Amino acid sequence: MEVTIQLASPGKQLELFGPADSHLRLLRQSLDVQITARQSNLIIIGKPENVNRAAEIIDKMEKRLIKYGSLTHADINALLAAQDDSTVTAETSEAITVYSRKKIIEPSTKGQLKYVETMLANDLTFCIGPAGTGKTYLAVAIAVSMLRKKQIRKIILARPAVEAGEKLGFLPGDLQAKVNPYLRPLFDALEDMMDFDQMKKFMELDIIEIIPLAFMRGRTLNEAVIICDEAQNTSPLQMLMVLTRMGHGSKMIITGDITQIDLNIGQESGMIEAFETLRRIKGIGFSELTQKDIVRHRLVQNIVQAYKKRAIAKRLSEK
């Protein structure tokens, strides 16, 4: 099947095609189609279903480029990942406004949209899901958006500093240097939503705190968004401590991947216990993201699926 698309904005071909046509190459590899540019047209050749998907994605790429003025590799990957789960359109999702003028954050899949709606509707939200589903990123986006709108006064981002094969005591540096690697993903998410100087200012004023989980003990956090990331690595006592930090006018979001628990063998995960214990309490939201919600590099979805199949096969062979 061959389809010719006339570009809506021929003057934006460089941005649409990407550096050295990298965006088009990604579409070719992911959808198994041939894409050729001729003047202000794109010619797509391949199996009918693949050609139609490629045409839909190119249309969304053009609309995104016109709306936001930029188009990144991550945007293309998000559109590709969302195709199998009925891409969330602008009409059905509400953009999350952050401090970055270059970026408006939107959920890319139905699962992510439901997660965002759950966070907005509840003061306490639990979210589990595999790597790359946007658990942390969307939680930070909601927190930054609420800070920007002055709905809260503070953001607390916390992670348990649990070793994954390397002991903290053997790492060089003081305590701050030792825990920084565990907190780095939270810094990365923030840096995507505001410029460095603004983030630094907020941290100096304690408007934003990025801390190890233990630093929350004994505090009551009012008018804040509290995000506990990697919560699968909390003990039941740590989880109870975190949950009881929430004060008046606050929102708490607990995220984790229960397939990647780094606790000692036999030690129960506080997140799993909380999921089972609090499931029926009104006012607490629960969101479960799946492989379909992965919006990182297209290979991440395949990697997660391969490991899932291996784990199932191993369990069956042990019976």
C-alpha cells in the first residue's frame, strides 16, 4: 500500500523530520514502512495497517510541532508507545502546565490519563507499574503544576536509600554524596520542568526538598505535595511513617515497581502491605500502570515483556 501525505507546514520540515531525518528513521524502524520526502509531501509504503499508523502518527507530530513549537525524540517514542492503547488526544486530556516555557506535559496513554485523574481527585494516591511508565515523572509534574498555581507551598520528594548490590558504606564522600545517586531521578524530572536557576532558588528556600526517606521522620507537612518514589523498597514501618506525615492541605503520591524490590530476602515491602491494607478506604486512589503505558525508548517495552515471560516460565517449571 502507498499513501502520499501533504505536509500542513512545509516550512517546518527540518523540525518535523528531526536532525538528519532521525524522526523519520525512527518511524521506519518502528512501523516497518518506507517513508520518502518529496518537496512538501511524504510518501509512505508498506502493509496497510502500518501505513495507516504511520500516517496517524505523522499527523499528530505535525499538530504537536505547531502547538508547542518543538518536537523531540521522546515525543515520537511517546506517540509510538501510545498507539496500541488508543492515544490520548488533546480533547480528552488536560495539559499539565509547569514552569518550563518549552514544555506542556500531557499523559500519553489511557493508563497515564487515569493516573493523572486519580492524583487530582485524591489526597493520597498509590501507583505501581514497570519502569518507563511515567509514575515519577507525572507525579512530579502534578506537584510542580500545583506549586505554580499556588495551590501548595512546598514540594517534598523522597526516596528510600536502599542499596541495589552496592553498600552505601563503601561509596566515597559524605552522607550527601552517598545518597545523591538515589535521588538523581527526582532531580532529572524537576530539571525537565523548570530551569536550573529557578530549581536552585526553590531548593535554597526549602520550597522544594529532595531528601532520603529517613529525613521525613517526626515532621508534619502542611500545604505540600509529598512524593515517595521507589516505595516498593520501604519496610512496613517506613511506609506507616511516611503516610502519617501528611498534614492539612497536602497531597501525597506513593509510587513504585513491585517487580523490582531490593529489600533483603524475606523482608516485606511496605508498599505491598499498604496496597492490601488500605485498598477499601474511601479517598485513597490506586493506579496500576502496565507495559502498554511505557513511553521510554521502544525497546524498554520489549525488555519488560521478555523478563515477564521468563519469570512466568520459571514459576511454571518450579511447580
